[in-house]
Amino acid sequence: MASLDLPMREIVESVLKEVERDKDLSYESVESLGFLFDKGLDKAVDIVQNSCVKRVVGETSGREIFQVKARLSTSRRQSKTWQPRQHKPSSDSATKVDEYLVLPFHYCSCHAFQFEVINRGEAFMCKHILAARLARALGKMVTIVVNDDLLAQVLLSY
């Protein structure tokens, strides 16, 4: 995977630059990212469209982190129309929501990042990092400016 890693990163960076420039996910962008990320793209887009990406910025330092909420569900999205789904409150444990720390853009606190990216080398980013990158490129995130001490506390809480 290491020899393919650099060209794949270059493709992802190129596509994300186009998305940021156009502020839209074009058919070509979806096809390119879909080829690289398969079902992970569907999940990342779902996260972005449901406003589950929060950018937290230190007011003095300008340092930023992302907090990404994701449903822990076994259901798979059937539609490729990229329409947001409404999250319905449920007491069912299959729809539990968890929040992950994403550092721009080389770390995620999720288990998939640890297992698939770090341990097995099967991927170079998880769906949460992809969601944070897409949200930033599309401008579809909530930005919160906080005191740098609070940002440090958030980092320590993970």
C-alpha cells in the first residue's frame, strides 16, 4: 500500500481542491472519490450533509481541530442522490452517535483509523477525516472559536 499511498493522496488533494473551488461535489468528484473510498464516501457525505462536523479554533493560536459525529449503525445507504437523511431520535443502540477528534488531517480517534490506517495499512484515511476534509472544502461545518486553554482541555479529553 505504501507505494500507492502518494499517488492516491495526490488524487484526493486534487479532487478536494476542485470541490473547494466549486463549493460543490460534482459528478466527476464523486466518481473519483467513490473509486478510492467506496462505501466510505457515502458515509462521509452523510456525515457532512447532516451537519455533524464541528471545527473548533483556538482564538489566539488559530489552531484547529474537528469534532465529527457519526452514527454507529449497520444500515447502508441505498441512494446515490446525496440527499441528507433526517436523524430520528431512537433508544435503539444500533443508532448510537459517537463523536471523534480529527486533527487536520492526519489523525482520528476512531477505531477504524487505528485498525485500518495505522495497523493494517489498508486505507490512508477513515470516513471521519474524509468528512472533515469535505466539510472544510464545501464550507459545510459549524465553526466555534474558543479560548486556547479550552482547546487544550478538549484535546486532553480524547
